[in-house]
Amino acid sequence: MGLSVYVKKRDFKRTPEPSGKKVGTKKELIFVVQKHHATQLHYDFRLEHRGVLKSWAVPKGPPLKPKDRRLAVMVEDHPYAYKDFAGRIPEGEYGAGIVKIWDKGTYKAVSSIDQGLRSGHLTIVLRGKKLKGEYALVRFKPRRPSGSGSRPQRRDWLLIKARKKP
Ligand code: MN
């Protein structure tokens, strides 16, 4: 996906958000969840992958109990430096409102992230303060074209907390 959509949506003279020059270099992969008080409160769930943050907006927040699942809408890749962003996006800018870091940590991919993004099924193990253990991200199956010309929604995923290991 790259950062072109991210950059296009923002005016970096006005928003304090990072412009995305820096890429990930650390060995351990990181994740972050930002609580975003925008027009609609949501949580942004981000996974470092190939120097950027793959990103999903989770309206109800990530699930905390085993087997719980929450809608997670894939949004544009964000720059790696966004992992540290907290602050106020000014009125009139994309995503205007307050961003706070809700949780962060490292994660491990149980299987290939590239393949998971293609197939629509990621399995990861999170090591954060609030989010710990195995999670899956599963893309909704696109609906069959109804003939109305509407495209299947490819952006909707479920973020699922795995059941506890016996
Ligand atoms: Mn957001």
C-alpha cells in the first residue's frame, strides 16, 4: 500500500502527525493502539510491517476476552514514526481530534504477514500492557457481486482474541 494515501490526506504544515520519513529499523516488530477521539471515537490498531504500520480502525476497541471479536476496518498504512504519536490533530484536518496511546508493545507473527494480508488471515502474538497473547485478524469474505455494480468490501476485518490454550 505504501504511504501515498496517508500523505495525500494530510497537510503536514497544519497537523502535528509525522510525515513519514523514518522507517522501522529495530529487530523486534512493534504494535501500537491509539485511542482516537475523532468525530467518532475509535481505536487505531497498528502493526509494524516492512517499515510502515499496517492499520485498522476498531470502533469498539480491541477485544480483551478470549473468543471476543471486534470489527476492524483497514485504513491506509501509517509511517513507522506514528507509533509514538499522541496529540491533537487540528480542526479541519483529516482525523481531527485527540490521539492518545492506549497500548503498545512488540508482536510476533505466527505465520507470514505478507501472505496473511493477501489471504485475509493473520495470526499474531501481542506483548503489550493491555493486549497480550494470540490474536487473529480475519478479513470478511467479499460478497458476491449482486449485479448492481457495487464492489465487495475488502476493508472489513475482524480482530479476534484467540481462545485460551488448554
Ligand atoms: Mn484514527
